[in-house]
Amino acid sequence: MRNPMFTKYYKVADITIEVRSELPIVQSTFHTKFNQFEVNGRGDDTVLICHHFNKNVGVQVDIQDRIYFRPPWAIYRKGDGWVYQWIEVNPPYRNYYRTAVANTDHSYLDIYNDESIRKKYLEGALPSLTLFPTDQILLGRLLSHRSGCIMHSLGIILNGNGYLFVGHSSAGKSTMAQMLRKDAVILCDDRNIIRNINNEVRVYGTWSHGDVPDISPLSAPLKGIFFLEQSNGNEAIKLSDNSINFKLLLACLIRPLVTYEWWDRSMDLIAYVLKAIPCWKLKFDKSGNVLNLLREFSTETS
């Protein structure tokens, strides 16, 4: 007899994630960072994740169907769907029995978890809804079918408008978040989502934060993209060459399993975003005076 399923719902980037589990889902099952994203039920666009903890359920794969192999991941194309296996990092690359089976657009996943994950599940405070190290593996694939992507970035809402600050790991995203958190809504200081919704580019927060724990499920129309550069002063320099902007933004694109289709959709999205949204190089110091510059910008774009 099939085990009963317990259910909770979370919403990010206008996508509802319905999480079902054979084990009870209580308030402490997932990390508190998910609390802001919890909703009461299914939405217009709902993705289903089903967690199983039954060792007797196996998933057969053929090495000829393997399209990606870089421990700890082995990924297979099986029919119209996908099979993800979390494997050992050393030969013989044994499967830990943490296997996810997804349909074509990743809107339905059956995830089979081993005993070690069962123990962690019962301990609670799980850092991801998929029980994988990060949910961006799922979200990155989902979004490509929904005119969206995840950017390594700081996202904020200021005066009702959304702004994205992008740069490498030491560019100053968390520093900027610390300076702006009293005056702006911090969506996330590390991973944010952008989507083209009916020809409007919007920015959304996620639960995958960095050094600053502030996160938000809110969204806003994206009005500007800033490439960060720490400096001795504060200055915004308009960047008009979108061939250069494309390379800069592409470098900050979070990449899940990469396929030709994923690349095509993602590059089309970035090209559209750059046509619609102005880009700036933002030089800033740690005085906090950059806020005055951003306020002026937000007034102009309101």
C-alpha cells in the first residue's frame, strides 16, 4: 500500500512549489528561511515535488542515456524526462540512493531519499525543499521554461522599483545590502530571479541568501542593473554597449544542468532584458552615500 503524503506549499517567482512527503511535514521540518515563502495552497503555476523514503523503490538507468557525469552528479535523459543521481565522488561512484526523476520541464519530481537523508529530515531545519544541497538545481531548470533565470546578485526594491546589483563573489553585494537594508527591501543578497512576464521584466527574491539573512518573497518591475565596483567614491556610469553588458551579465548567470535548449532560452532572455533595462557601472565606497545616488535614480525611473 502506498504511504500517505503530507503536503506544504511555497511560492517563489510566481511559481508555487507543492512539497509532498511520506514523512510528516511539521513547522520545523524546513529551515525558518522558508517561512516567508509559505502559502496556503496551489497557484496558477504549480510544481510538484514528492519525497519518498522507501528503499525498495528503484529507478533503472542505462549508461548510454547518461548525458552528464561530474561527481557528485550523474544525470540521465530517460524518455521525455530526466534522472538525477547524487553519487560518490570517488570510484566506483556508488549511487547514494538519492535519486530525482523529473518530467521534461521539471514541473513534477519524484525524489527517492536514502536512510541518511531520512535522519536529517527528522532532525529538521532542512536547507532546501528538494533535500539536495541547493534548490537552484531545480529552479534553474524550471525557470528556463518560464522566461526566467537565477542571477548571482543582490536584489532590492526601492520606491516600488526593483534593482539588481551583480558582480563576482568579492564585488560587494553583501556590503551593499548592509548599507541599504534600512531604506530598501532586500530581496536576497546572493541569488535573485528575473522573469519576463508579459513583456515586463521583474525581479524576485529567493531564500538562497549569502552573508545577509534578509530575504523576501516580494517582486517588483526591474528598472536598473548595476555592475558593482568597490571604489573611493560613489559614481554611476551608464553602460550602453550591450555586447559588453551581455558578457558581464552572462558571467553572473546561475547554471544548472546545461543543455542546448537551456542555453537558447537563457540567452534569449538576457538579450531581451538588456534591450529593456538600462545598465550601469556602480562605483561605491563604504560610507553609505551611495544611497543618495540610488534615490535619485529611483526617482527618475518611477
